[in-house]
Amino acid sequence: MKPALLLLTTWLFASTLYAQSDVQKRYQTKLILADDGSTIELDAGRFTFTSSLSLQDKKRIVIRGKGIDKTVLSFKGQTDGAEGLRVSNGENIVIENLTVQDTQGDGIKTMNVKGITFRNVKVEWTGPPKSTNGGYGLYPVQCDNVVIEGCTAIGASDAGIYVGQSRGIIVKNSKAYHNVAGIEIENSRDADVFDNEAYENTGGILVFDLPDLVQKKSGNVRVFNNYVHDNNLPNFAPEGNIVATVSAGTGLLILAANAVEVFNNRFIRNQSTGTGIISYLFTQRPITDKAYYPFPTAVSIHDNIYERNPGPAIARSELFALILKTGSEIPHILYDGIVDPATLDSNGKPLPERRICIRNNKNQSLINLDAGQGFKSMARDAAPFDCQLPPLKAPALNAR
């Protein structure tokens, strides 16, 4: 090797070692010292971190890498902190064009942020899915005006793309695979989930309303134009988590949520349940939260496509064995049939504005499990659900 080339090679190698050893301090300093309204540019390359990065009490900040898989922040050797990147108490924050890998806990968590955008971001746990992976990939919680677009989440032991206890939400043009839950909207209001692909998860998309959380009563959630397929991955959530109860082979699961509209989706080869609509009472978990409402109401499932390979559900349970006794195949849509008596009129019929409406779906088949009466009168009759609710409105938010 010529002396000049050898010198250049040595310098580049030394610079790389310096950059790797210095990057934690350098990037954290940028985040601390950033003035409101500034852009923090991250270098191209693969960088390793032992501690979380954090941004707090900032406004109008852009954190920008050089692109997915071009700027890679690896936390494989993390010894301090749970998240890869944590953003708290901010306004109008944008995180874009980067990859976060192998965090001890959540990939990117944002909390109490008014205006948060994730754009062209990938969060992943490398290697096979396992219960020791972090719980959440993209994890905005208690935020307003949330936009997640063009993102990818892989390997989360809870939910790859999760929005919790938030208001004004758009999740679009994103992918989630090899997670327990691909995309989850939990205890949140005014959300649109559309043009996404959720595949090879345990459950593709979840819309949950859970007890014991600060924000109660989700509502006005639209799930449309998504491709939800092949969500047959064995559940690898840590024992005790609510998502550990999700059956492998679930396309969409609505749990105790109110005002949900599901339309123009393709639910393909989800080999246990294309769409499930259940009460929290169905989980048989105790409820101590007196403000919690455990019933799904005002749910509309229409104009979707359902397809599945012939055969039994891949989830092995007494429930699916009972369902098979009522017909030759597992229906695409399962409703547990647990009803709040306060939502019934004097004739025992659901009040119009609180109904579960299921109509005009291709290859539609459904079952009312009658779980409230011990599964005594399970029925596949679709007529009681042939109704129509007013269309929900798109969320109003000012996205950057």
C-alpha cells in the first residue's frame, strides 16, 4: 500500500473509532443545547449507544437522519435507560429519516408532546422475535396531533406502532411485522389508521380501551384501506401483558372501544379471526377502575374483504372448538355478544346509536358467541347486525 493511501486509511479508521466513542456525548449535547426552531442533523453511518438519548421542553425541533438504514442508532449494548430516544414535554417535534435498533425497552417514546411527527423511521429488534425484546417500537403516549407516516416497526414484544392516551392521530403508509401487535390504538380519540400493511404479527391491528389509565374512553377511530394479512405469528409477549391474550391468527381486534369504523380493508389469511369485537369482561380480568366502561359500542364493520385458507383456526382453544360445533368453518368476524343492559331499549333491542353494525363485506361470515350467557346460544345469523351507523369524521389536526 502506498504511504499516502496507508495514511488516509489509518486516519479514516481512527476517525471512525473516535466518532463511535464520542457519538453518545455529541448527540446528547446537541439535543440539550438545541434552540427552539432548530434542526438536529444526524450523520450517515451506524452508531452504538449505551444510554438513552433524550429531548425535553423543546419546541419546533426536527431530528433528521440521512435515511432509513443510512443513519442507524444501535442500542444493542445499552446499559442505562429503557428507551432509545425519549422526547417529553415538547411542541411540534419531527423525527425523520433514521433507524433505531435493539433498545432495552421502547424504541422511541414521546410523552406529553403537542404535535409529534414520525416520518420515514424504522424501529427494529434484530434477530428472531422474542419476549425479551422491547415492548413498543414507536410509542407516543399522552400526546396531541400525532402523525406516523412511512414508518416500519419490527420485533416488538407488545406493539410495533402504538399510540396511547392521545388525541388527533394519523397512522398511514407504514409497515409493521414480526410484532405481537402490529399497530395499536389504545385509549385514544380521533384517529385515522389507513394505507398501512400489517403482516406476520400475532395480531395485525388492535383498537383497545383499557382500565387504570389516565385517559378514559377512546372514540372516533377509523381503520380503512389497510392490507392486514398473514398475522399468524405465535404470541411472544411476556406473560401477564394484555396482548399476551391475543390469539395468533388475528387480523383486527376491537376491545371495549367506542365509535370505531372499519372499512375498505383487506383481511387476508389471518387464520383464526379476521375481526374480533369483544368486551373487556370477556378477558375475565378484574376491573377496579370505577370510571372504566368495558363494552364495545357503536362499531361499524363494512365494505371489507375477507379471505382465509380452509381449515381450523391456528389458535388452539376451547372457544374455537365450541365455534366449530356451530358450523364447518370459523367465521371471519367474531362478536362476543356481551351487552351493556343500559344500551338496550324496552324491547331488549340495542339503541340505534350504540349498535354493532356489520354489513356489505365480501365473504362475510360472523358469529355471536353469546358469551354473556355462557355461550349457550351461539348464532351465525347476520341479520341482527345488518344496520348502518353514520360515518365517522376524519381527525382534525395540524400536521407538519
